[in-house]
Amino acid sequence: MLQAGTLYSIYQTHLQRAPTDTILIEHDRAVSLEEFDRLCARTADWLAGQGIVPGDHVGVWVVNRVEWLAILFGLARLGATLVAVNTRYRGHELQYILSNSQASMLILQLNLRKIDFADVLDQVDPASLPQLKKIAVIDADNDTPSHLLGKPVVAFEPVFAAAANVVHTGAAAQTTAPPIADSESLSASVADAPVVFFTTSGTTKGPKLVMHTQRNLSTHAGHVAQSFGFAAPGNVLLAALPLCGVFGLNSVLAAIAAGMPVVLMDIFDAHTASELLRKHHVTHIFGSDEMLRRLIEINTDDIPFPDLRLFGFAAFSPGLVELAENLIPRGFPIRGLYGSSEVNALFSLQRADLPIAQRALGGGTPAGGALASVRARDPDSGAICAPGVAGELEIHSPTRFTGYFNNPRATSDALTDDGFFKTGDLGYVRPDGSFVYQARMGDTMRLGGFLVDPSEIEEVLAELPEIASAQVVGIEIEGRLRPVAFAIPAIADPSADALLAQVASELAAFKVPVRLWFVQEFPATASANGLKFQRTRLRDMALENLRKEQAVKHTHV
């Protein structure tokens, strides 16, 4: 029997009770629990045959597919660690992650639609990766090169095939998968060792490697499965988010823990997602407001997805409440949630019985119930805020990350003396213990003596017909922090002064931007969950624009 707290433990009860039940669906292939279990065992055997041992780190640069999960569970079986590499990463980012994670193997696939992995590899300096020993290629063929990054290439052999009887494991062929009984040798130390490294988004600082253990992931999967009602009959999850991020992986692991079938999407696109939602009668989907907007652009029916029971989303742009008010009557059961690489995604979810304006906000009730605790701290006084008063959110949870790999200073800085994670997010706690996320603390501005969420100003700007989208940051001007705005215009040659005059009629004077500059796009960082705007870069752009204005002014004096 498997050790409690190991990743394998999340589906063993379902495997024993109903081994032929479908757990994954990929390109219309239904994968049963027993088939998936055999693939995970074969993968563990293959990895061991390639020299992977407990404590090793293996980079996985692969889109959503059955093999991604089999590699994770296979590495967990061995006591090794998966380094999750975002498929959006370019050469510099890939090199940074592989180098800092000390990965000894990289598993990837080549020439997928929309992603030229080989081209990205050409941007990596092989000399920066002395610890990397070999590269494994999924779906290798006769055209696969024998070396990449100066490392030998091997074919990743345990690829899922429902009808396969003979599987090659790197050394010799065998007709049956290795028995799972030897997993009893997994000790508590393995359950509490890192099983996955996630990367932070790096919007304000360099990305760090966030460590989670098997116990963290398995415990959190159980919390989400129970709290979110995943085990209800007929539930089906569409995995539209990348498995390389906590948002995508945590939702899939929770579904597996609940015995809930998961429909895998390799890469999200609205048309394919729409087809899968209808075809498989999907009841649950999680994503960003960006994904939601893409879906509604091409689905104009009154109730386009009648089977949906929950669309949990995190907002990265303004206007989410208005969006929810328009879509909930159309059968989109929208509820805001909260999560991060450090505390896991789906950490919390807003209650379904809340008014729409509250239901659509980020935050919610922790999936861990009484085991988790959220508080807000005043950033100036350091005092814990009373309910309803905004401050920096701090979270204590048994499924909190164990630290940043090879970075004890950053780990120490991220935690309070009593073990709460300092999220860097602005929000407030409700009297019932649930909470509301408002913005990143680095994004908030203290204007006129008040903490101001920039999205409040952004929403007013975005409502103007001349503006398609807006971002607001605070910079110091003449010794005072003042708001400035960047906007993507919706018409040709809009007047910044006229638009700011309209904003002044709707907001307090200290919230009105002192400058408005037009751009074609906002600087953004690609994360596993979508694009996140780089406010640090926007501040730099604002300061540079001001310097240019001053230079022109002095020229004319």
C-alpha cells in the first residue's frame, strides 16, 4: 500500500474500486485509471534506467499531454523532482531555469504547432548548463538529432498507447509494467521531499524556483476536491491551462483525487475549447479573464455551455465585475478565486451564494477550511488589520511552499516569524474568515494618504470609448507619488487632455492621472496562466517620458 502523503496516493482508492473508469481524455483517447497507472510505472522504470535517482531534478518542457502527468508521477515514485518549464519561454528564460534548477535531464518535444522548440534551443548557451547530462525527446523519429545543446539525445519511450503490449524501458523490452508493490518502500522523507519546482512570474523581480513536496500537492488536491465539490456525479474538468503552472496542475490533481475525468488541451485556443466544452459536457473550467473573454467573443448564444457548473477565474485586467454581471445570466457560473505559486492555485474560491459583485472578486474561502488562515497587515504600522480594512495579505496553510530552491534569503524574506507567507498582495479579510484580493502591493499607490488600487482608475479609463485598454502606475513627481496612465487607443489620434478631463469628473482629484500616454501594447511577462503586465517596466517608461518632456521644455526656455 502506498505511503500516505505521496502523490500516487491521490488516486489509489479510485484505482482499486473502478480501475477501468476514465481519468484522462486526450484527442478523443480515453485513458483509464489502470492504463494511466501502468504508464506512470513504466515511466518511473524508464527514468531509473536513464540514471535518475532520488534527489535528481528533471526539466519538463512539454505542452499538456498524458506523458507530462506520467513523468510527474514517475519522478514522484523515484523521489526525484520535476522542474516545470513554461512552453512560452524563450532561450534566455529556458537557460535561466535549467541552470538555476541544476536539472540533469531535459524532456521536451520538437516542432509542435505554434511552438518551435528547436529554435528556442538555438538561443541557449550550452556552456551554461554543465549539470545537464542528456535530453529526452517525446515523439522522436528518424529526423530527431542525436545531440542538442551538445548533450546526447535519447528517445522518451514510455509514450501512451492504449493498445501497446510491449514497452521499451531504455534497456530491454518487457511485456508488463513493473508492479506497484515496491512503492511501499517510499518513506515519509520522500513524501516530504520536493517533487516539483514552479517558477514565479518574475513581473517585479527575477523568477525564483518555488518548491512543493508530494505531501503538499496531494494534501491540497484533497482539500480542493472536497471543498469545490469535484466528486459530484457527472463532473468533467477541461484542463485548458498549462500543467507547467500551479493553476493548471493543481486543478488537474484535484480532479484526479476526486475521480473526475479530465479533458486535456495541449494549447488553449477558444475555438477548440468551445468544441471540447460541448462535446464532453464539461462542467468545470478554470482560467483567466483573458480566456473567458476569448470564449465569449466566438460564442454568442444565450447559454452556449449548458453543462457548466463552475468557471473559476483569476482576473489580470479591470472590469471583472461588469463581465460577471453580463455572463452569469448566460450560464457562465463565474466565481473569483485566489492562488499563487507559493500557496498553490485554487487556494480559495468565492461562495456561490454571494451577490455577483462579491462573487466575481478574487479571494474567497480557503479550500483548506480551518486548516488555513488569512490575515491582512497594515504596510505602514505593521499592525494586523481589522476585518474590512485593506493591507498586505498573509497566508498560513499546511500546503504552503517549503521554500525557494537554493535561495534561503528569499525564503526567509517571504515568511513571517510565525510562518505566514507574505503574499505581496493588497486585500482585506471579511468577518467570516474569507477574503478579497484587490491588487499587487507593488501596484498599489498611496495617494492623498489613501491606498489606491490602480484598477479603479484603469476601469474608468477603459470605459471611455476612445480607449481600448489602460494601465496605471505611480511615480514620484516633485516629491509626491502621482498616478500616470498608459492606454491603447480605440480611435486615431485621441486627445489625452480631453480624456483626463473626463476622468476628473468621475474620480477624486488625487486619483486622476497627471499624464496619459498612448502605446500600441503594454510590456508583459508570459506566465503559465497568461500574460501579466510589467508595471516596473511601465514605471521606467513613465520616468523616461517625463525626462524627455523636461528636456524639450528646457530647450524652449
